[in-house]
Amino acid sequence: MVSNIDFHSGHTSTDEGIAYFYTKMNDAMINLVRSLPASVQTSAMIFLMHNAGIEPGQNLDFFSHYYSPIWSIIPHIMTRCTGARVKQDFMYLAATAHAMVMLLHSLDNHINDGQVAPDHLTLLIRSQGWRLFCDTISPFCSIIHTGKEIVNSCLNRYYASITTHNSIDNLEEYLRIFRDQMATALIVPLLTVRFVEDMSLEEAIRTSLECFGLAWRIYDDIRDIKDDLNKGRNSAVTLSLPGKVRCCWDEFLKMGTIITEGGNVQEHNNDSIYILEEMIRASGAIPVLKKRIIQEVKAAAKHAEDIGLFDLSDEMQKLLTHFVQGMEGDSGECNVND
């Protein structure tokens, strides 16, 4: 239904410190593979390359599908507070820990959703990723006051949110829970704030990342409409539907619950899915969600600007411009100045 909208992802900065940090994140993935038993290293590399969309012969860029502010915020903080020269040992620790955070968040979600099989190799990679994260975070917590409290708080928020099975009835509750689900992405940025000893940055860093994360979540839900409908998953889209369409969606979910084990909702309900797609298109929910994406990205950029992270703010603004251009041609026009 909506397929041509996109953010510009991956690493594009020519800043030396940011480029170095990105290189170290990719190095961390290689180190993860090398830390595994020799008998599974080749299989693990193939799995991680496939997971990152890397074809044989391409550069080993494991984070090209991640929108850059989710990681570049860390070297941006370092550069603002310490200048271009930053201790390389800290950059290495920060890059390694954050690389594991991003890998594990995605991997855990895909295992839970059934997109990745929880076989022995996958579980080994997951276990080793958590081990590498914990081994890297430990030196952080030894040199940063209250570092351990930050880590524990973020991990508690994350696991409380993903293990809660309460029904979600509206978009705002959905987004509130997602703020907690992305809490692990805050660990290294908040530790970096403590490392540079500028506590005035902390709240703006947290809020900027959360705003950007919400925009990303809504965008992914728009992009994944058909898949979510097929699998009977609630999303920002279904939770934004007007009453009549929402009732149809609820009825569709009830039908999905009586499918025999191993059945596919799509196979049994193609007609219902098509009707739902057309109703969603006509409901006006997508243009409203696009405006919310613009609102959240602009807020994220403003918070970054307010604390002097001008390059990060500019990075977000460029992503927003690219996003809005990508929406041209979709139903419901949307302007970056809305």
C-alpha cells in the first residue's frame, strides 16, 4: 500500500570521529564472530551478513539499514564536549556496546516474531552478543559514576515492556510502551553524557532519541502494513483507525484466532485483507501518521540543537527532508512545514 517512503539510512558523515566510531561498530561484529567456536564462525558470519542484507563481495557494513542518529549521537556528544580528540579506548568500548545493543534488539524481536528460527546457531550468537555487551559495559560502570544504575534502569524498562501482555487500545499507549522498548538504545548515549561530565545534556539526549525512535517505529509500521495485517499484529496503523474500520480489524483478528495451527491468516483471509487495505487507504489514517512522523523528527532535531549538537540536528533535518520527498505520490500529501 505504501512502499516508496524511506529514511536515508547508514553512514554518510565525512567527520573523522563519526567515521571512526562507525568503523569500530562494524569491527565489533567481526569480533563477535571471532569469539565464537571455530566450527560455527563461517555459519555465524553468513547469518549476520544475511541479517544485515550484505551480499557476498560487498563491504561488511552491518548497520547500513539503521538510521544514523540512533548511533551517531554518541560521537556527536563526545565531539561537542571533548573536541575532535577523544580517547580511543572509550570510543572502542562505546562502539562495541552500542553495536551489540542494536544487534540484540533486532535479533530478539525477530526471534520472538518468528522471522528468525531460534536454532542453536542463532541462540549462540544471541548469548555471545549479550556476553560481549556485558563484558564491555563493565569497564564503563567502573569509571562512570552511577553507570551501573543507568544500565540496570534501561534494561529493566526494556524487559518490563516486552514481557507485558496487556492489551493496547490506542496509539499513545502503543508509543509509550515503545519508548520503554527502545530503552537499551539509551544506555551508551547516557553513559557517554556521564563520561563527558555534562549532566545538562542528559534529558535532551534522552528525549531527542525517543522522539526519533517513535518516528522510526511509526514509519516501520506504515511500511509493514501488509505483513502486520497478514499476521494479525496491531501497529501504529491499526491503532489509528477510525471506529468503523477498527471494528472491521477487530473482527478480522477474531477470525484469525480460529485458524488451525500452522495455518496462515493471509491464505484464509485474502479477501478480508484486501478489503481492510482499501478501508485503511480511504480512512485518512496514513496521512495523519506521516504528519506525526514529521512532528517527532522535528522535535528530535530541536532538542539536539538546543544543547549544541548542531551537526546531529542537521543530520535529522536532512533525514526529514529525504523522508518527505519520499512521501510524494502517496495518498495524502504532507509538507515538512506542517
